[in-house]
Amino acid sequence: MTQTQTERSANWLAGAGLRPTRQRLTLATLLVGDGKDRHVTAEGLFDAASDAGEKVSLATVYNTLRAFCDAGLMREITVDGSKSYFDTNMTDHPHFYWEDNATLTDAPAQELQISRLPDAPYGAEIASVDVVIRLRRK
């Protein structure tokens, strides 16, 4: 990890008021160190940390991803009600879910048109709308 990657990651954490513990900084650097957005699963991030020679437990990865989401640094996208992906791109945008390799990628937001949503039930408000477009290769 370069100095620039570590600084970018530390600034990302500081911007959300999160203390830069060793584990948080390690995972943040894997997520945003190069300045690119990521869609990761906890297991995939755990594997990336292990491949980089970092000692971190899967439970720590889950807890850290939850802390990043709670701090507004990431959002959780659930596919099939059970598979969670964590997205570093916090802008409103749809996703493509590739069924053949179980990956999530950004879909072009400018091409999505939602003309009307149903009214929320009495006593509720719409918090967000997640659009996941499932794809299968021909």
C-alpha cells in the first residue's frame, strides 16, 4: 500500500468521524485506496485482506463494513434477500447483478427512468429505492 492510498483511506474514515484503527485502515485502503468505487461482499473483502497478508477475521470484516455503512461511507445492497454487497459509491444509481458470476456492477443512472412510485402506507415514508437489474449472458 502506498502512502497516497493510506492517506486517502485515512481521510475517508476521518470524513465520517471514524477512528482509523489498524483493521479499519487496512479494509478502507482495500476499498478506496486507489480512488475507485467497489462492490464487495464481506467474504470477498476478507479474501482480499488475506491475499494482501493482512491478519483480520471475517467477523471483523463484517463489523467494519457495518460501521462503514452506519457512518454513511457505504451502502448495503441485498440481492435475493440473502446475499449482501457493499458499495462505496454513495450516489443514487441502479445496479446490474450478473447471475453467472454473482457480481454487482453499476448501471448507468442517466438511462433509468422511474416515472412513479406507489404511495407509502399510512405512517411510513419511502427511505430509498434500490434498483437491481438481473442479467444473464446470452
